[in-house]
Amino acid sequence: MEAREYTRVLEPLLGQAAAYARALLHNKHDAEDAVQDAALRGWQRIDTFDARRPFKGWWFAILRNRCIDLQRRKKMRAADRLDGGDLPEHATQEQPDWTHLVWAIGTLSEAHREILRLRYFADLSYAEIAEVLTIPTSTVGTRLYVARKALAAAMRKDDI
Amino acid sequence: MNPFDPAELSAYLDGELPAERAHEIERLLESDPAARAEFASLAKAHAGWQASARTAAFQPAVNLRAIGAPRERRLTTSAGIVAFIILLVVAQVILRVFDALALVLVLECIALAVVLAGVGVLALRWDQR
């Protein structure tokens, strides 16, 4: 894949990538850094991309790893608030909608959190999610169903 | 119809079922009030979550021009180095063939090549800033 083709395919994904990174890192600036790093790193590793598999899944796996690296560097747990971050300590009715959702997702298990973030913030298909998490597509469907039930229960519990 | 798995409602909602199975689920939803109620609840929650997640999206300030450019710049720098080496080799040949005047001319050419290469490198670094 040539550089021009890579940027042509990547550019339409940047908005969703930013949303996903923001849901993971809870910080707009960190999300932007993660997306920039992943864009460059993806190009550096373009030889590892198998054209028979979905590009979006391959590239979001790189972005996810970059976000995890940044999380480790900041020594941040998923449910914690960062100084200057976007996520409040407690959910209230006044915050932007996405912070409600991230807060509720943060109360679930890591497996459920991840699959919900990939489905709703990254807007990935089942095949793309399977690529990112290296699990079978059938497992994506089952896990997503259970995660949705858990999320609905968590939101009912907090009356959001 | 094959036995119904509740997780298939979730996959049907996402448009991830094969066409034939999707049609079976549609028939189930038409005939089974409990399945229909569960699907309606799931669909409503899904729509709300989808709308919420979209508010997180923003267009990041990502520089895509850097992708691929370093390889082109390395090519330019490599070409400059190769040209310089060729000049040195040519100078060596000329030194063995011609007199002092030619030697001075060759040295001036070499100096000019070095200055041009340096200017080129500085220009590239300035461009990268």
C-alpha cells in the first residue's frame, strides 16, 4: 500500500478514532496524541497489514494499543478522573452525553467495557471488533449482547 | 425455525445476521410478544447509546503529510551524498591527469557542491519544523 492510499483510507476514520481514544483516555488532548501516533505507527507497520482483512480493524488495533500505552504511562485506571480530564467523578444530568455513557461503561468488567467502546465509540462492525480483540466473530455477538444487558442494568441502577 | 438465541436479537439490531436468519428473526418478532418487547427495549437503549457516543467525536488535528514524506526526504539526501561522492572520484581522476589550474577548479567545484548540499539539508530541516 502506498502512502497516498494509506492516508486516503485513514482520513475518514479519524473522527471515530478520536471518539474511541477519548472514551478510553477521558482527555481530548491525549486522544489527539494517540490518534496522531497511531496514524504514523500504522504507516511504519504497513507491511504487517493483510489486504484480505479489514483495514479498519487492523488500524484500530494499533490505536487501541497506543491508548493502552498512554494509559500505562499516566498510570490511570479506566474509572478514575484525570486532572484536566473530561470525565467527572460522579455522573450528573448536566454533563455531555458521552461522559454519561463512559461513566456507566466504566462500572462494567474490562471485557464488556472494551467491546462497548469499540461498538459505540469506534463504530466497528463485528468482524472489525473481532480483528481488534483477536476473538471469533461469534464471540463478539454473544459478548456484546451480555455487555448491553449489563450496561442497561447499570444505567437503570444509577437512574441515568 | 432453529432454536432462538437471545443474543441474536442484538446481532439482528446491528445488521450482523445472515439474510436468511434475519428473516427468521423478523418472523419471530411478529409472532412472539416477549421477544418483540425485549427487542424494542434493546433498540431504544441502543439508539440512546449511539447518540451519546457520537457527541464524543471530534476532528483531531492530525498531520498526515508526515506519512511517506521522510522516505522522499531520505531519497533526496541520499542523492546528494551520492553526487558528492561522484564529484570526489572525478576530482581524483582529474588530479592525476591535469595541472594545478585544473586542480583549483576541481576544488572550487567540490566546495560549491558541499555548500549546496549543506543548504539543501538546512532547507529540509527548516521545512520539517
